[in-house]
Amino acid sequence: MLDQAKISIEEKLDELLDLLETSNLDSEAVNKIKTKFNLAVTRVEFSSKSLKEFEQLDDLSASRLELAENLEHLLSQYQLDSKVSKKIVIMDKLVKVSVIIIALILITLGFGMIIMPAPPYFEMFTIFWFSLDDGVTLMDLIALLIVFSGVYLFITSLMKINKLEHVK
């Protein structure tokens, strides 16, 4: 398959050379073609050099966790300066910040549900009675579940942010 690709590339290059020889291009057009060709060759060289280090990820005996850590390490070393990668980084940061905001809202909502008095029809069922008039209701347990899910989201997003800052 690689041999066929090399043959195809050589054929296309020969066709290009024939076209350039037979066409009457001015020097400006030739310089544009030369610049475009040189940029394409540079991209291929960069990708082939950088891909050699990624080939170590082909080790089938390694666990998925090791492969993921190696990939994360390689991706953090190769900072690609392109518009696409910048957009990905910005979107990743926005997602992490939005998760932190959602976590804080969930924590506030849960504590608000616990602290603020609810109408009797909203209190549902009492699970554990402290006295005849007070106890832990199903609504309190739902509020605690909301608080704990907010705390979980907050802690995990902070850990991910700290992990990314240590890699850089």
C-alpha cells in the first residue's frame, strides 16, 4: 500500500513537472507554486518526524491507562500553533469553567433547598423523625444528592485544571 502511494506521488510529480515545462508561466506564478510546494513538503516532514514518537503508542502489550498517559504526554510536548488547536484549547477551558459554574450553582441550589422552608405538600415523605414536627425528608435527601453532585463536579474539574497546569 505504501509502495502504491509512493508510485502515485512520483507519477503526479512527473505530471506536474511536464505541465510546468510546457506552460508559459511568469516568474510570479512560478514563485507562488514553489512556495505552495515547499509549504506542503514542510508539513509532511513535520508530521512524519512528530509521528515517529507517536509510534511508540503502537505497543499492544501496554495497558490502556499507560497508552493514554503516553499520548497525553506526547500531545502536551507538541504544541501545535494553528487556529484549530487554539480553538480546541479555548473550548476546553470554557467547558471546564462552565462545569465549575454549574457545580457552584448545584451546591447553592442544594443548600437552598435544605435551608429554606418548603411548603408541606412539597416536603413529600419524612424518612427519619427528630421530633413530632421535624425530621429528615425525602426532599432533604434529594437536596443532599444535588449538593454532593455539585461538590463532585467542582472537585473533578479543579483536579483536571490543576493537572493541565502541571503538564505545561
